[in-house]
Amino acid sequence: MIKIVMFGPQGAGKGTQADRLSRRLNIPHIPTGQMLREEIAADTKLGQKVSEIMKRGELVADWQMNEIIRDRVNAPEYQNGFILDGYPRNVDQAEFLDYQIAVDKVLFLNLPKTEVMKRLSGRLTCPKCGAIFHKVFNPSIAGDKCDRCQTVLQVRADDTPEAIAKRLEQYEEETEPLHEYYLKKGVLIEIDAAPNIEQVGLSIWEALGL
Ligand code: AMP
């Protein structure tokens, strides 16, 4: 049983690595950004509320995210462990999470800014199953269709230059302080996210020592 948080700059491979690890460990993956994109696609009340915020690359309100996470992490099917990807996004959310559960390990996927830009331009996602591809670094077999469910891949609505700039600014201001927060708690593991998907996956596996 292991409760993992994954954080790092946009494009570091959180979604890709969390998905792989969740399959390997057979524990659920909780990707908050993808969950919100599904709400938007299904045109739910929540989706309508967050759509414009996300398109601009801004953060959804803490109370809204906290509510979503509280319901998940306390549900029976998550008691054998899980991987949180995209939450917490700031120290207030991290404190809220600590009131709910004890986090075992925090994987910080570190990637220099120059690499971040390369990874975000060219990223393609599946609107149906959330699988993530990259035109150069991780192309799907058909190029424009998802390997898993054959849905036509899309560029994320917030992978525009303006929204990317905003999201990186948010990351530096809001999310980077999580490094210090989790370091002090003694649960932080730093992973070099610059190598390819296989190599980063291996580093994560070795660092977790499972
Ligand atoms: P991601 O897929 O993790 O890059 O998240 C995409 C977008 O979803 C973010 O830019 C935010 O607008 C929103 N979002 C996801 N997780 C959170 C969170 N924990 N707190 C606030 N907003 C979030």
C-alpha cells in the first residue's frame, strides 16, 4: 500500500509516468487536470465552471479541488494506495491533503525550462481515455489516433503559447514551494525527468525501492 504524489513542471511527464506506475503497482491514478477535462467534455456544471479558467492556464479554486480530492482519497477503492497527479498544486492544497491522509512518497519530476517548452509544443492527448503522446518524443502508431482507443488525438486547449506562459508562471509561484514543503517532511524524491520515458520510469522504480 503506497500513497504517492507526483509533481513537477508542465511537460515533465507526470501524467505519462503516473499512468505507467499505476498499471505496474495496480493502484489508481488520480489525474486532476484530466478529470477536469473530462468534466468539460461531458459539459457538466463543474466543466462549464472551470472551462474558461483552464483555457487561460489559471488554477481552479482550492476549495473546489479540495472537495474533489477529499471524496476520492477517502473512498474505499483508494485505500490500497493511489498516485495523485496534478494535486496538490500549492502549499494550501498540500496542507489540506495532510489532514486527509498520510502521503508516503512525493516524486518531484525535475525538468529545465528549455525542455519544458519542447515537450509542450507537440504534445497530443486523447480526449476519450486521457492517454498522452508527443509528435516527436512519443508518437502514437497511427500518428493522429490513440493507440489504446483509436480516438482522434487533440492538442490540449491550454497548450497555447499564452496559456503555457501563464501555467509556467503559476508553477513557479504556487507549485515550486511544494519542494521545500515535502523536503522538510522527509518524503521528497527528486527524479531527473530529462531522459526518455523508459529511463525516467526506471529511475522512478529504483527510487521507490519497491
Ligand atoms: P494538468 O493536466 O495537471 O496540467 O492541469 C490542467 C489544468 O487543470 C490546470 O492548469 C488547472 O487549471 C487545472 N487544475 C488541475 N489540477 C489542479 C489543482 N490541483 N488545483 C487547481 N487547478 C488545477
